[in-house]
Amino acid sequence: VQLQAFGGGSVQPGGSLRLSCLASGFSINYYTIGWFRQAPGKEREGVSCINFGDGGTYVADSVKGRFTISRDNAKNTFYLQMSSLKPDDTAVYYCARDRVDWGQGTLVTVSS
């Protein structure tokens, strides 16, 4: 099982980024997949996920209306589209399967 996160970078407030998580060794169709983030000095927090059981989507209140999770089953990849970024969104973003298997993290920095 491997998860590889891509797409982080530096962006100005109000900007957009799309994170990608390429999964291998399993099919994302059959697991809960999601994005988490950890800002400096803070605990890791859930950002958004797609539940395997009912296909429902969870989105943290702090990013609701700005971030969208999606997936491409054919590419075995899922995404986090982030828009209207704020300095508070600065963090290392991790993708995960069932909160058990984790990608390596990708840094997002929002700063003017």
C-alpha cells in the first residue's frame, strides 16, 4: 500500500491549489479516503474525506465552501481542490486510507 501526495506549494491569499493523492496497492473504491492537515504547533486535523460505506462526504467547517474532495477511480487517485486560500490553511497536507495508511505529506503555504 502506498499513497503519494502531490501539488503543494506557495500561494497568495485568495489563490487556489489542487492536491493529488496517487494510491497504489489497493483500490480507492473500497476504502474511506481523505485529506488531513497539520499546521506548525498544532495537532493533525481532518479536512475532508469520502466514506466508503455510504459514499458520503465530510468537510471540516473551517474549509466548507472552499475545499472540495473528489476522486478518479480509473486513475486510482483522489484530489483536494482548494480555493480562496487563507494564511490559516498553511499546513502539511496528508492523504490517508482509513486513517491507517498515510502519504508523505505535501506542504501548502499561504502567504502574501
